[in-house]
Amino acid sequence: MAAEPLKTLFYPFAAEAAPLPRKDARVLFLGAEPGFRLPTGFEAALHIVQGFRPHFRTLQASGYAVTPRAEGAGFDMALVLAGRHRGQNELRIAEAIERTVPGGLIAVAGGKEDGIDSLRKRIDALAPLEGHLPKHHGVAFWFRRTGTEAAAMLRAGNPDLVVEGGFETKPGMFSFDRVDAGSKLLAASLPGDLRGSIADFCAGWGYLAADVLQRSQSLVALDLYEADFEALEAARLNVHGAIEPRFFWIDLLTEAVERRYDAIVMNPPFHRSRAAEPEIGVGMIRAASKALKPGGRLFMVANRQLPYEEVLAAAFASHAELARDGMFKVLSARR
């Protein structure tokens, strides 16, 4: 996300349109991202919630108290940084309402391109707003917690989902409402002789890992690595079988993998914002190469236009294309 929504969120306080919290107030900050600057006079303690591992680590390194899930109640104020996922935004606002004291201020901000205006209108219909301000290509709005009825309605409109195959997901996760087509193509292209220790990099809510666990009879270990805390928690519910999987909340681009594997499967992300960022996949390929045993195999899916063959050639002894359709290609490589 760009820095502008963070600026937008704190603008009403800097502009004296919304009241600053008391110095001894407890402020819950849901969806916080690195790079924000508190306005002059904003001295209350922040309790930050961020489940995306790279942001979590950066915020923690900056000295903030950060948890991947909200903890506690009775907060005097709540801040919500809205993103691109409508359902996730609404659930965060519901949580903000539930965890603040009656009369507590709840401030929300997001970018105009991400639908903040429609979110503002949606919340205004449930809990009348105290004010709103446009700034930095976004909009901030705020209201008071008067009860939990609005939170109940927001939660009712965004229930946990069960997608094909009985997988449990939640709004905000990658491909939360369906099995991703790229993952399906990768699963259909995997060999039937996977054995030994297997890892699923960028495991999401567990579709690929569950497929590997069900089809492979010679596994001795199955490990899931994922940067999205909530997706990994869903995977704990979705992936089970003859062996007990292990789950690692980790940023594969910056944190080392301690174990070594006979095979790795992965559907790596190729963007964190709207623009394509193929260097993310490049980093994942290099991380996979380091985590494989000599002779170990990588199986990955990618959008057809992404140029991963060059890095595969540099990081592995050999590589090949196994399958292709109108959108994706499945690549394999041997270390």
C-alpha cells in the first residue's frame, strides 16, 4: 500500500477535526503498516495489529508493540487502515467496535481507488459518522462506538466461507472465495511420486498442501510456510492427514528456512500493490533453492508473462516447463 492512506488516517487529528486521544489512552490500530508518523500531540500508546509478516517485523523493529491478532478490550480509541478487500475492511471495523469502550472514537481511512467512499457510506448507514475528510488521494472518517449492533451486521455480511473441497477461508485472504486457477493447474501437474520431506512455500489457506498430503503416500514430513497469519491459521484447519503438518509464519524473502526438503511446491505472489512485482517470485525461487536438498525438486506456477526461467537457470541444475494454459505456466527445477 502507498504511504498516502497512512497520512490520510492521521490527518483529521493533525487538522484538529477529530480530538486527539489522552496521553494515557489505549489506542488499537488495526491493519497498521510501516511508515506512519504520529501528529504532534498524539502521545497515546498504540496497540498495533498486523498479520502480514513483513509489516509485522518492520513495525516491531521500529519499537512498537505488535500482535498478529487483536488482543484485549476496553480500548479508548481504534484506528483502522482500510485496504483493497471490502470484507476484510468491514470485519476490521467490526472488531474495532467490539474492542472499544462505549463512546470511544473509531477512525478509518483508505485510498479512493480502493473503494473508501463506498465503505464510508456503508458505515454511515450503520453508525452515523461524526465527520469525514478527504486528503492525500484518500478519505478519513470517524464515528463513536454506541453499541455493537453495527458490528453484528458487518460480521453477518462477511461470514467465514467454505470453498470447494471443504476448505475454510475468510475475506482478505488470497483467493478466499474459490480455489485459485493457478494452484489447480499446479496440483494437476504434480508428479505422483512425491516422497520424503515436502514444503509448501506461500501456502495460503492450504489447498496445495492438502492436495499433496492426500495424493502422496510416501511423505515423512509436510511443512507449510506463509506470511499471512490468518491464512496460515485457516490452513491449520484445512490440512490434515496421515502425517501431522507443521506450520511456519515466516517472510521467506528475509527469514531463513532452517529445514531442508526433497521437494517444494509453491504458487508465489507477484505483487503486493496494484503493480506487478516479479522480484517477489525471484526471491521465492532463490529461497526454495537454498531450502532444497541436493537433487531436490521445485514445482511452481506463475503467470505466463513472468520471466522466471532465467533465475531458475541460475539457481538450479536444470529446469523445464510442465504445463501451460491461457494464463499460467507450471515450471519445475532440480537442484
